[in-house]
Amino acid sequence: MLVLHNTLSGKKEPFEPLIPGQISLYVCGVTVYDYSHIGHARVYVNFDCMRRFFEHEGYKVRFVQNFTDIDDKIILRANQLGVSYLELTEKFIEAYLEDMGKLFVKPATLYPKATDHIAFMQTIIADLVEKKAAYEAAGDVLFKVESFPSYGKLSKKVLDDLQAGIRVETSDKKQNPLDFVLWKASKPGEPSWDSPWGPGRPGWHIECSAMAIQHLGPMIDIHGGGEDLVFPHHENEICQSESFTGKPFARYWLHNGFVTIKNEKMSKSKNNFFTIREVLNDFDGEVIRFFLLKVHYRSPLNFSREGLQEAKKALQKLRHTLAMGFREKVAGEAINDFKEIEIRFIEAIEDDFNFTQAIGILFDLNKLIHKTQSGVSILVKLAQILGLLNPESPPEQAVLPEAILCVIEQRNEAKKAKNFALADQLRKQLLDEHHILLEDSPSGTKWKRQ
């Protein structure tokens, strides 16, 4: 049984979808004003593995991941570069999709853009104003936090404590310092859309509510993102969505831990980040993916080149096994051993998506394959639930064990000495004991698994 650590309850819970056999999954996407960094990669690799597991288990998954394509950062960057916000965002949407492809992240079912959902955002905002859950203030529309009694239920923050912690009011438009913008009046020269409250653009939080509800319905199975989104973004999504629909917004909230550099959170604001494409210059996408999965998704992950090198060496062991030419099907006498490993692998993932433990079990499987010289198809099947050992991955050159290489060298020396009886004996020994068939050719002796 799959159990998930639900940020909303703060504990592990058995997973039960709203509709049997179907999964609705929404993951907050990137704000497209720059190239995506390794912190982003961790989010989308982990949620891609979750999606792959659901599909492996037979679920039909509708996976929606948005693009925020209008906000202050986008407008500022476009102005700095002297281009339109449309030109800027299209460039970085294309770059994001290219980066994800190299990390073997499957495309989402849908990638909605905020600017394509302005009308529905306005519908939600108008409804909230009518319900007195929001109010207009000099062209802005703000959500009234005090209208939602359970505000803070996701982040476990207490409203009174939050209010007490605010010493300076930064906007005279707000009735309460914690109230947040649903609609923002535009400044001269900024992109804007007409609305009942005047020209403006949506606030950040309302975007995800609108896109999730429009494409997945008023209630969804799983809402996910990075740990940094718990407060205020996801907290605000909950109060505005549930005030609009009158229903619980998401059954399960999943959040991955930060990527850190020397134990400090990686972020663009701190200028201590590496873009995905920078790292792809030195490591292939599957190595990066392996590295991002080596720590449980809810725990912090320290980024380092040394860690990537270790991931590369570990992944090479699995790639090498594929190159060895072992039999795909399991040897009959070992079938129960393979079944036991496969059960352990699935059980690890069912325990709150413990992909890290599942990777460790892949190496147990790898040892069994070398022992029985069979079962490669099981390795490929399980690895691809994690997006590893893909057919497009760089091939690994097979290297035989030293003892076998010595026998091959002895056989070559026997041929040179025209001791064909010994050469034939050694060739038969390799075939009988190790299932390695030697084939002589004008370019030299080659081997393959038999």
C-alpha cells in the first residue's frame, strides 16, 4: 500500500485517489525569466518519478504543470534586455523543456501558461469579492486572510503569531498586513489586461488556483512543489481556492527538500546556483538524475561536483551490466530471488516514494544478475520507473572480469604458438563456465554472451 507524507497533516497517510484508477497531479512550475537551475531539476525529477510509478501501477495520470509567464521579475528582465515579455518567456519555456528532455523528465499532460487563464482568474476574483473574502483597494484586489478561519493549516503557522510578527505595514491599501494581492493594478508601460477593477495583471498565487481548478477540477489528488512554496504560496492557494469552491483543494500536499551548497539553500536570489545546462556540460542527464535521487525527496540534498562524480561511477556499474550481454530472462532456479528483490523495490517506493532506497535495491539486483548471468530485463524495467537506463542513455563499454580476460589472453597466446588443442580447450572453458563465445576475425578476437 502506498503511503505519503502529507504536508497538510504532517504525517504519513495511506493514499486513496478521488477516482479509482485515476490520478490528478498539479506541480507548480517555473517562472520563465531565466534558465532553470538544479534546484528546479530536483523538483521535476522527483515528481516525474512519482508519475512514472503511478503509471507503472496502472493509474491514468493527468499531470498539470504551469508556467508563470507574467510577474515583476519577468517585466524587469524583459526591460533590461530590451525585448517583449512574450519573447523572453517563450525563450525560457523552450529552454526549460529542452533541459527537462535531457534529464529524461516526461512531458506533463499539460503545460498551461498564466496569461492564457486571465479570464478565469478574474471569475474567481469576482466571486471572492462578492463573498467578502476579497476587497478592492485603489485598483488592486486583495484577499482578506481573516475571512478564512483555517489560514495556516498547511504551514502550521498561527494567524495571530504572523500578525504579531509584522512590525511595519508596507502598503496602505491592505486592511491587514497579511492580506495578499489577487489582482495588481498595472504601472505605466507594463503589460496589462482589462478587468472590472481597471487595467492590471494577476497576482502570483491566484494563477495556480485558476489553472489547477480549470484543468483538474475543484478537488485534486496531489499538489506538489518545493519546500519553499509551503508558505505563503501554497497556503494562499488553499484559502483562495477553498473560498471559491467550498471544497478541499488537494487531498495530499507533497514538498521536496532544498538543494543546498555548503548547507545553504541554492537560489537565484542568493546567486549561489548552477543552471541545469551548466551542469549538463560536464555530466550527462541520467547521471544528474541519479544524483538528484540519491537522497530522499523530502531531505535536503547538498550539491557538489564530487557527488556527481560518485553518482557517475555508481550509474556506470548498472550501465556496464547492460553492456555485458547477460540473458534478459531470469534463470529458472533464481526466479524467486528476483521476485523477492522486485517486491522490495516496489515496497520501498510505496513508503513515501523512497526512491533512494529503491536505488540501493537496484544494486542488490545488479549483484544477482552477475551471479546468475540473467535477469537484465528486470533491471531495465525497474530502473526505468526511476527514469534510469533509458535507451537514449550513453552506452557503456563492457569490461570483463580480470580472471576471464586472463583466460582469453592465454587462448590468444596458445593460438600464436599454434597450440590449437589448448586454444580450443580454453575457448570451450569460457563457453561452458562463463557463457562467453569467442569469435575470431581478421580484426582480432571478439566475444559475446551466449
